[in-house]
Amino acid sequence: MISVLIFVFLFIGILQQVSAAPDLVQVLKDAGNTISGVLTPIAETLLNKKADSGDLFSSDTLLLYFLFFVLLSIIVWTVLDTMPIFYTHNGITGIVSAIVAIISIRFLDETWIRSMVLPYSAMGVAILSLIPLTVYIIWVEKVFRSPSFKRAAFMVGAVVFFGLWVFRSGDPQLGNAVWTYLIGMVVLLLMMIFSPLIDRFQHKIAGEAMHSRLADQSERHILNEFSLLENARNHGMSDSEYNRQRADLERRMAEINRHRSQATG
């Protein structure tokens, strides 16, 4: 309910700004100022922190406190929503989540907030710096079928990363971040060395998956034959013929299970 009221209030404020501003850029600016003007006093009141640069989005400290508050509220809400006492009362779940998040974040020292940012920064650096490398590896795996071409492509990539590391090592703007080039080179060299082993492993997994699908199809077919056999017995099939066909189906089922055991073993 609280989130709905906040959304409605923001929406009305944006509509007022839109109706008064003819220019689209000015509309967006006014919408951003409206959102900031609403969220800043809310964040300052809930978290007992003042915006040191005028508003929420210009104050790094208040923004960090507010984002951690929102993140923790969502996590607590998700956990509480799985509990029978809460999942039928969304309003209570939201209130309890907000209270827990406020108590947890409001009294944290700024040093703790700053220290908690570091893992997120490290994660961002790792993900964003590895995206080009990951895309290149996937491209090589998809485009080249020959192991020799794959290894040559990985070697070319490693040489490029090595060249970047050598020629950008003295760049003061990069600093220690230049080591990401060296890490990329090492990863590509490892991919070049272990590429045949990776290919064999992928082929093995694909073969096992195909055999598993075939075994499942055969099992469903045999189970269907069991059902037909029981139906035929109910309609007058002789016991000797029934026993013969059932023994054959059981043998085929046992053979499928044996192949599965060998594949998983």
C-alpha cells in the first residue's frame, strides 16, 4: 500500500510537470527533479542522514544508505513472503520488511557502508571486464569447428591482450587496472591449451544427453506396451503368451536400466 501511494504521488507530480513543459528534454529534467524532490526527504527521514550535495542522487553517502535500504527491504520481503504467516498479508509483509531494513541500515556507521560497497565494485569490475573476453571465447567456440582453428584463434586473442598489457602498462589513467589485460591473456592461453580436452568433454556430454533422451523414449514405449499387454490379457490373451511377452518387455527394460547405470557410473 505504501509503495502504491508513493508511485501515485510521483506519477501525479510527473503529469503536472509534463503538462507545464513543452520541451521533451525539459519534461525529463522536471520529472527527474520531481522524483528526487520526493525521495530525498523520505530517505533523509527514514535513514536519519542529510543529503550533503542538495538531493538524494547528488549525495553519494545518502544514496548508498538508501540503495542498501531498498536492497535489504526486497530481500527481507522475499524471505517473509515464503512464510505461511506472511504470504497472505502483503501489507504486513511490506511494513515488517521496511522496519527491519530501517533498523539494520539507519544505525550503521558510514565506514561499514563504504566497506560494503567494495565487493559490489569488485563484482562490477570482474563482470564488465570479462564480458568482451567471454563473448570472444563463445564466438570462437561457435564459429570454428576445427580444433586447430580454435587454438589459433585463442592464440591470436592472447597475443592481442599481451600487446595491450605491454603498451598500456605505463598509462597513468589505467593504473593497476592494466592487469586485466594480463589476466585475459592467461585465460586465452589456458583455453588454447585445454581446447581439445574441452571439446572432448562437450562431445561426451552431448552424447550422454542424446543417449538419455533415447533411453527415455524407449522406456515410455515399453511402458505403453506393458499397458497394452495388460489390456490384451483382460480381453482373453492366454497366460503362456502373456508371460512370454511380459518376460520380453522386462528384459528390454532391464537392458535400458543397465545402459543407464553404465552411463552414469
